[in-house]
Amino acid sequence: MTNVQQIRAHVAVDNLAALPQPRPLEKLTSQYFSTMQVEHDAAAQALFCFMRPEGRPSYTPELLRDMAAIQGQIYQAVQAGGSAPFRYVVVGSRIDGAFNLGGDLTLFQQSIRDQNRKALTTYAHACVDIVYHNALGYGQSVMTVALVQGDALGGGFEAALACNYIVAERGARFGLPEVLFNLFPGMGAYSFLSRRLDAVRAEKLIMSGKVYTAEELHEMGLVDVLAEDGEGETALRAFLAKIDRRHNSHQAVLRARQRVNPLTHEELRDVVEIWVDAALQLSESDLRKMSRLIAAQTRRHGDAAPRMAAE
């Protein structure tokens, strides 16, 4: 099956109601998802969703498929009536040295060379659907937190920005490399950065192509908690306990944020159309630059091993 066929077969999950009925929370574990590890921590009132894609740690069609399925079950769990089984959804990674390196660049290359607009649009819609649900806290029923331990590049950075809060280890690196091959990050970066910073600083960051340290982003206010290397999960749990003491006010502020500066699904999908238009204009020289980035990321992360869960 080609990459484009994989997109069509696995990624598009536009109708959450069409997903299978949720299994009991205690059974919502990695045995059902080949690219995700899901853990319910009752004490922390949190659902931990750890990415563990095979090969280069990017948003493969298989990872997007599993994330969409999990999101559907989260919606059903928090909207089933009564008290929700968790207050927080945490997005992290079990790949050493990487949170996520972003889009499936090999798939992009193939689709651009084939001038396959439908394939690019389908893939990008799947990406923005996922970040939208995290940004909106599943109908504002829960708070979402990104736990970044390693590199968060391109779509990986966008996925972290989509969450209500970011906890990052000091050694984590963030960047939007798309400008290096004459494109731009189209799966939420502009929307999220312009709200967290402002349009001028958002564009400067997007166009720089620079890799930022977690400490630099903490100084900008993009990273909420800066943890020492190896202590990310400990810092995360301490942060959850801290905000839980004022859970009502934190949740109210997030709702006010959405009311004052609303993020809409339509906005994210409209930007995707701009991204697809730009992607289809890339030259062969641009695609060769993309290949060099793929090779560099593969050398650094292609054989990355899954990180063991904290004891």
C-alpha cells in the first residue's frame, strides 16, 4: 500500500460518532494501539497518551489514525454524563530524544511530485483535527498538557502549542524548519503562536527556521514549566497537583480565553488550504532540501528506542 493509500485508508476520521464505542478506561491501553501507549493515572486524575511511532518519530498515517481513535474515546468518556474519569489529558512521547519531528516528509514529497492535492489536504485535515480537539480541551471538559522530553519540530512543535500548557525538560529543542525548504508550518503554528505571543513575534519565529531551547521558550512564555532533564514526569505531576488546587479558576480562564480570542476549526482548515497551495508550488530544489532534512533527522532519531515508563 502506498503512502497516499494509507492516508485515505487510515487518517480521515471526521465523524467522531462513527468511531467504535469506548472500552472501559482501564482497558484503554497500548495493546489496542500500535503507535500509542495510553495510561490512566487515577491519583493525578490524568490520562497519559504517549506517542511511539515506528521509524522516524513523525506523524505517520498510522499514528494519526490511533490518535484520532483515542480522541474519539476521550470525548465519549468525558461527555458520558456524571463526573469525568479524568481532568487532564497529557500528550507525551516514549521515544528517546524526541517528542515528535512533525509531518511525514516522505509522504509530502510523493504527493507534491504527483501534484496530489487531495492526499495533502486529507493528511493535513487529520493533523489539524487532532490539534483542534486538544486546543479546545474536548469541549472544554478537560485541560490538556504537553510533556516535551526531546525534540519537538514542525508539527511536533505545533502539537505541543495546541495544548493548554507545556511542560518541557531543559534539554528539549523546538523549531519550525519548514521555511528551510521554502514552505511554512500549516497545521496550527500561526494560529497558536499569534495567540500566545502576537502576530509580529509569531511570524518572526516561523520565518527564522531557528531551533530554540526549552529555556528560551520559557522566557518567551511559551513553555509553562521548565524541568530538569529526566525529571519531566515528576515536574508534570507537581504541576497538575498545583493547578488542581484551583481547578475551577484555571478552567474558567481557559474558557474565557476561547471566548475572547476564539480558535475555530474553520480557521485551522482554511490555513491548511493555504499550506496545500504553497506545498504544490515547491520546486525540485526545494524537495531536495526536504530530503536533506529527512536524512539529518533519520540519522539523529531513526533508530531511537522507546523510553521506559517511569517507575
